[in-house]
Amino acid sequence: MFTTSPDEQQDILVYHARPYDNAHLQGGFLGNPDRHAYTQSFIWNSDGFPVFGTPGDN
């Protein structure tokens, strides 16, 4: 999901992820509900595409 900060000065991505490598899970990771919500602010490049950077950078 995308949103903006309350002052509308930053664009923000809201996403769900697991804070660990899920390759060890038997039966695949899609059945595991252990996800956390995260937010990541991002900027736009000169071509109008989002630049997300590395998750957790900000």
C-alpha cells in the first residue's frame, strides 16, 4: 500500500514481510502467517519511477 506522511512531504510504502529467511519452512512460506507490517519512505527519480532503496534504511 502507498500513502503519504501527515504533512504530505514524504511518500511511504507499507508492506508485510517476515524478519527472517523463510527458506527453512516446510510446506512453503505462504501458509505461515508470521508476518510483520513495515513502512519505508521513498523518493522518485527524474523519470518518475519510485526509488525504494534498501528495506530498513529509514
